[in-house]
Amino acid sequence: MQFTVSKEFSFEAAHSLPHLPEGHKCRNTHGHSYRFSVECSAPLDDRGFVVDYAEISAVVNPIVARLDHQNLNDLFPFYTTAENISAWLYEEVSRHLPVSAIVFHETQKTVVRCTRI
């Protein structure tokens, strides 16, 4: 059997998308209350876990600390779209955990689901 577990995290940050046309509201610096889930999928290990939730927190909390209350444009060499941030999170977290998806909420009404093809 294959199982999927997930744990949710959040951070506050600002960004802008200067490549968008004049007049687009996201071109200006603005902030979001970002929220994302890390989904991990695998068969159960000898402890009966896909992965211990504490292990997820141990990997993700330092990443969240790097992002929280920052201007994301100062941290990344790419356009700070929800898609690009979720892909970056996927790569960072998957170095340590069996990530199957990052589900990334930029606002209460917008969400990106990032998986490996």
C-alpha cells in the first residue's frame, strides 16, 4: 500500500512581479499570508509511518524561518510567482523527505499544486 501524509506551514512575506505590465496590481510590492502543505508519499516504514510529522517539521521549519517576513525578491533569482516558489519548496524539501506534492496557497482563493512529472 501507498500512503500520503501532509503537514501545513505558513509565513508572511512581500514580493513584486516587475515583469508584469504597468497597471497590473501584482507589479507593485505587496504582501501575502502564504500557506503551504508538504505532502509525502511512500509505503509505511518499520515504525508504521510514511514519515514522522516531527521529521517534516524539522526539515521545513528552518526553510520557513528563512522566508518569513522577508521580501522574496531579495532572496530569489527567479520571478516570485506562486508556481516558482512552490517548485523551489519542492526541491528544497525533497532533498530530505519523500515529497509527492507541495500545495501552495498565495491567497485564500488561489492555490498551486506542484508535483514531479
